Amino acid sequence: MDETVRARLRKVRNFMLDMDGTFYLGDNPIEGSLDFLEALRRTGRQALFLTNNSSKNAGTYVKKLQRMGVTDPFLRVYTSGQATGAYVRKRFAGQRAFLLGNELLRGELESMGVCVDNERPDYVLVGFDTTLDYAKMTRVCDLVRAGLPYVATHPDFNCPTETGFIPDIGAIMAFIEASTGRKADVIVGKPYGGIVEGALEMAGATAAESAMVGDRLYTDVATGVNFGMTAILVLSGEATRADMEASPVKPHLVFDRLSDMIPYLEAE
């Protein structure tokens, strides 16, 4: 057993877990994921699921985790949609959002007090919209081109599935930029600070005692590195070892999957 790895994990009491490609693929947990949570339970650690995927709301993710066999106290989820709702509620108080996003995201935002009005918007909010059509893309490009403030929930280019990858919001933003010449003014999700503040508050933990675990270098690992957490890459989703070697962002630890950490957690 690598003593350096064990020493690094010993100080981690709170695990921020990405979901797609880290804990599960599609509707199935990755092998050993539930065993990893049991190891956290046995060793007195906690976990918070932290996802950039804004195509669904937190309640939907909780139900999905329950179907996979996850139980309390691990049924806690914080999404980029929730973090974005908290941001725009302060930044654009009393103003109306044009939302490019699914109905689940709309409901979550409205429950947080965000006014969504796609007919008379004051600013643009782009999420991971899996119901895209050309009319929607034309409308959002018109508004961005007109100069409305432009906020995005997260930057991921692809979303891992059981059969490969589907285009995520990063691909949508690339379309918008190609048409309008504008990038998002603000991106809230990983690896940016908007989502980190809310997640640590929900977890009741400090960055120093937390680990960010995920399958993407440019979001999950970068979040850990940028905000003083232990950055852990798992190779069960998007990133490969070749990607890691070529990336300027380097994780502190690398495992094939979550369950490979279990021996280190229990060898204290």
C-alpha cells in the first residue's frame, strides 16, 4: 500500500462526488460505488454528490440514487442549477431570465425565487437542455447577440453515458459563440467558485478536509486544485491516463474507480 496515498486520504473527511462517469453511468452504478459509500460510513466520513449536470433537478437525482441503492446519509445532492439559481437571485434580483433548459431546471429555479420569462427577458441563462431545437437556438443567439447578460450553469462539453458520450452544455455554448462571437459572461459550475461555496456550506465542511472526486480534469480535478481540496481523478468516465499526462491540470491522486480507494480508507 502506498503510504503517501494513505496519508493524503487520512485527512479527508468529506468527499465531494461527481455523478456521471464517477458514481454511475446511465442508470447503473459503476462497479464498487456502493461499496465505497459503505466504507465511508464505516470510517465516519461523509459524502455530498456534486454535479454539473443541470438537465435535471436535485430531487430527481436523489430519486435516481435511491433506485441504485444509495441510502441516508448519502442522499445529498448539489447541482450547478441550484448554484446558478443562488447566483442569479442575488445578481439579477427582480429581473427576468430567458432560460435555455429543461422543465426540471425551470421548476428548480422558480422554486428558488428566480423569475423565468422567455418572452421579456433581462438576461440569458443557459443550462444543459436536452430538448433543444433550432428555434430555441436561434432565439438564444438573438438575445446573446443583442448584448443581454449571459450566464451558464457549467462548462462540460460531453456527458458520459453507458454507450459513450452525448453533447453537453459546452457544445451548446460553442454553437452560441460561433453565431454571436460571445462567450458566457459567468459560468457557475465546476471548476468555478459559485458552486464550491454552496457545496461546502451544504456539507458543513472546509476545503482543507474535503476531496473533489470526478472523471474530468478540466472541471472536477481543476475544482479541487483551485479551491484547496484534494483533487482525485477516477478513470471510469471521460478522462484517460493519456489525457492526464497531457493536461496542465494534475490531480493529487488517481484511481481506476471509487472502490479502489477503500483499502486506503480502512487502513488507518
